[in-house]
Amino acid sequence: MRLLLVGYYGYRNWGDEGCLASLLQRLPPQACVVLSGDPEFTEQTYGVRAVPRMAFRAVRQAVREADALVFGGGSLLQDVTSLRSLLYYLMLIESGRRAGKPVWLVGQGMGPFRRATSRWLVRRVLNRLDWISLRDEDSAERLRALGVRTSLRVDADLTWALEPKPPASPLTEGKWVGLAPRAWGDWQVKEAFVALACALKAAGYQPLLVPMQESQDRPLCEQIALEAESPVLSPPCHPAELMGTLARLHAMVAMRLHGAIFALAQAVPTLCVAYDPKVEALARQTEMPLVNPQSLTGEALVEAWRAFEPQIPALQRTLPDTVHPLKERATALLEHLAQQAGLMYNIR
């Protein structure tokens, strides 16, 4: 049996890396090949064989040699970041299908789809699949509105099932508050998070900047940290170590979806900053407070924190029960995938 794992892997986006790590908790690494933006990093981190995702001859060969293609987690099908990304994943889905391979979309977030061409292509390609697993009801509704008639399962994000590892450098004592920003349009993200970090310090908290995607977030986090005189979390060796670090937090303020999920999975109350519909969907799933501004300012973010702060003790008590069903659904999804792969292997 050989499974080709497809996602935004190898780029040190810790949410996507967490999806891959969750898959490899249930699937035998020796049976998996991963398409990666950095094959050496992927092979060293997870102990699997990796293929450069933009080396198209090698990718075609990997598709031919695979018994099934697994698109594991993330928001792979959307055209907000670029149309090129959407076309890449749709091309791979079609390549697998035309090669006669099972194609499994697992724990996926869908959209937004801003272009009419995107919506037409997604509907055309996905209607040729047998089933699709989605991480939230919003994604399912988005596909139904497009006219996707394929059987849709609403499961959960794969990283809810990720098992944390002890961090190499645990946080010291104190009330740490994680901050997971990301640049977005003309929003004044840096200024807003600097203002929040300074307000947190004045109130006796220790802000910690948490880059959830190394290439995009670390420069931003370092600028915020410099102005607010606060530390930046060092790059983890494995996404499960990052989850282990965030378990030590008193609270989290997250723009990044997986900054929120990693913290919530460890029962850390989280203030979600809704730059994208997927963050709104998560806040509804977990009953977390939501900042939903048209633009982000320091005043708005500090005010939102002050409204959130009194809720933290109660949320710390209720969060384990709130997130337990999401963890169960993610675990059941991975078990279902492993059963599908095992059944296919036994038939062969």
C-alpha cells in the first residue's frame, strides 16, 4: 500500500504541518509519500519519503505509484491567496481520478471562492468524487450552495486529534498570553498587537508572540516584539511541540486559525480575530469570543481583550467539555481513513 499525502506541507505553516502530523499518527509512515515544499525538512521531521511538490515529473510519477491520494486538512481549495493555488490542487485531484486512484479529501476547509471560474471548476471537479470530509458546517454549506452533490461528511479539523509533545524549552512561571497575528490587507495588525502587548504587560501578563507560519508571521512577530519589548517563540522542531508549549498559556489572542485551534485543544481560552470566515466558523464551533472588525486598530483589540479577560476563568473550566466532541470527531475521522486504507490494502 502507498498513500500519497497532499497538502500545504513543508512550508513550516504549523497548522498544515499539524494536519500532516495528525495523519501520520494513524497511518503507517512507511506506506506514505508526501508532496512537500521542502522534502528534506519533511523527511527529517516525520520519517517519511517526500517528493518536491513543484517537480511535476516527480509528482506525476508519485501519482502513478500511489494506491490512493489523501488531501489532508487545511484550506486547500480557495482562491483568496491565489487562483494558482486552487488550480494546483484541482489538477492533482483530477490527475488522481483519471489515473483510477481513490481520491480522499479529509478534514478540509472550503473557500471562499471569489471568482466565478473558481466556483465552476470546484463544482465540476468535486462532483466527480465519492465523498468529501469537511472540517465545519460552513464549508459544507458553501459546497452545497455551489451545487456540489457529492456525499459530504462534516467532521473536524485534523489537528484537534494531534497529540502534544513536551516542548524543548518550556515557558517559565507567569501568566503568559499568546499572540498569533498575521498580516492582512491594509489592517494595522502590527500597531494593534503592539498596543495589546503593551496593555497586557501593564496588567501583569507576559505576552508571547507565536508565529504560526514561519515565512509570513515571524518577521511581523519580531517587529511587534521589538516595539513591545516582548519575546517571540522560537521555531519548534515538530508541530506537536508547539501544541505542548501553548498548553502552558493563560489565554490566547489569535488571528491564525490554527493558533486558535492549537490553544483551544489544550483548553486555553482564546479570543479569535476574524479576518476570514473560517475563524468565525471556529468561534461558533467552540463558543469563543470573536473580534469581527472591518479593520483592526489597537483601541479595538485592547477593548476586546478587556471584555474577554473576565470570561477567562469560566472558560478554563468549561473548555475541556466544549472541545471534547471536536477531538472525538477528528479522531474518528482518522480512524475511518485508516480503515479505508487498510480495507483497500487487504483487497489488493
